Amino acid sequence: MDETKLLSRITVNPQIFGGKPIIRGRRLAVEHVLGMLAAGSDEQEILEGYDWLEPDDIKACMACRT
């Protein structure tokens, strides 16, 4: 999936988390996923913790950080 399509998974809604970037309108902030990765969690651990999350969502968070 190209970066533009990945980034379309990231949304901003002023009503959720004060307008911080979130994944597909859900209450999971990009910064939270990046924090879990930085703390040593791997993709599989994160996916197991959020049953609705998809691998491309994590890739979108990684693309968003740049």
C-alpha cells in the first residue's frame, strides 16, 4: 500500500482526544501506537491488544511520524 493510502487511515477529529491524530476515527491515538513500538512491543502484540486494528494501521502510524 502506498504512503498516501496508508495516511488516509489516520484521521483528526476535534471531538476525539483534542484533535490528535487517531486511527480510522477510533479512540486510539497514533502517538499511543508509536509509544508502544518505542517501548518494545512488536506489531503482533499490538494487534492482539486491539482486535479491530489492522497491520496497515500500524504502518500508517509509522508513516505519520515523519
